[in-house]
Amino acid sequence: MKELSLHLLDIAQNSLAAGARHVALGVEEADGEITLTVADDGRGMSPELLARVTDPFTTTRTTRKVGMGLPLLRLAAEQTGGTLAVESREGVGTTVTAVFHAGHIDCPPLGDLAATVALLAQGLSGETELTYMHKGPQGAFTFDTAQVRAILGPEVPLSLPEVAQWMEGYVAEGEAGLRPEAPPERGTRLDTVREGTT
Ligand SMILES: Nc1ncnc2c1ncn2[C@@H]1O[C@H](COP(=O)(O)OP(=O)(O)OP(=O)(O)O)[C@@H](O)[C@H]1O
Ligand SMILES: [Mg+2]
């Protein structure tokens, strides 16, 4: 996977498949590291499964033999010199923590976090809530589907296209606010060079 947001999407889908009522997504950028967390209160894993789960030949899927979500995340994190940790207790829940070294040439970009969060939120059942927290070097942004539902009232589903679009825009704005002083692109763009010469 080329973007960290796609890993988050994939790992969060495991939480939903495990019957979680609450899924907490975290992205933290600090000290040259990007830490992704997906924590849920789903059914959890047996110690036997947990011990094998980052190995590419482990899955409880019946449609095919190889589960790749966690092994791919582990590989991606380790390729940057980082780590993957999976904690899980049956009947309690699971927390997946991936640490990437941001400065490493193999570190994937964050990707479209707003689209990922909105996509997950709009697919939630009425009994499951999603929280998202992105901590940047100079601040944090949080999003909580329970709050969105409280504002919308019980009649309006998160899957409504207008609501999904609003959620994506809201998170995108929050993301942009985490990089307030991002400098404009430096250097001369090729197209402006060409314009100048014609
Ligand atoms: N959050 C979780 N809660 C409970 N069990 C989990 C969780 N995450 C993973 N598992 C278990 O670990 C297995 C492997 O997960 P992984 O994401 O690597 O592969 P998969 O979901 O089976 O397949 P893929 O992600 O490739 O579609 C899952 O089939 C599931 O049994
Ligand atoms: Mg999976």
C-alpha cells in the first residue's frame, strides 16, 4: 500500500469485522515518527491467533487462505525502521500500533486521511462509533461520529451522501489546520518557466 491512510482503512475494517462498538483511530506525528493506532472493543483474538497474526499465512477468512492486512502493515513499518505491535484480549478488544520513521525514504505519505475517515464513518452501523485523533507537531484535531449523530439527530444517517461529504470536508479542514504555516511550494514550476519564455 502506498499511503498510510489506506493501511488505516484496512486495519479499521478488521475492527468492524470483529464487531466493535467503538473504533478509535489515531495518527500522531512526533520526534520524526508517525504512529498509527487502531483500537477497538471488538471480540479480540485468542493468544494463539495473536501470536501468528502478523505472519502472512494467518487468517480466519474462509474465502482465501492468506490474510494480508496486518502482515503488510508490519512490513511497511519495518521497512522504515519502525515497528508493529498488536495487543488483543478475547472479549475485550484489540489495539494495533504501527510506528513509521517519517524521515526514511520508504516511509509512505499520509495519504487522504479525510477521505478515509469519512468513508469509514459513512459505512458504520447505528451501533458503532468512530473517533479519530490526529496529533501534529503544533496541535491536534479530533472527530467523533457520536457528536455528528448528536447534532444530526436520530433520523439522519451518516451514510447520507450530503452527510458523508460534510464529514470529509470537516476532517479535511481539521487536517489543513494542523499545518498552518506550510510554506508555498518553493522553486520555479516548469510550466511557469515555459510561460515566461513564450
Ligand atoms: N481488530 C481485530 N479484532 C479481532 N480479530 C482481528 C482483528 N484484526 C485482525 N484480526 C484477526 O486476524 C486475522 C488476520 O487479519 P488481517 O487483516 O491480517 O487479514 P484478514 O482481515 O483476514 O484479510 P485481509 O485484511 O487481507 O482482507 C483476521 O482474519 C482476524 O481473525
Ligand atoms: Mg484485514
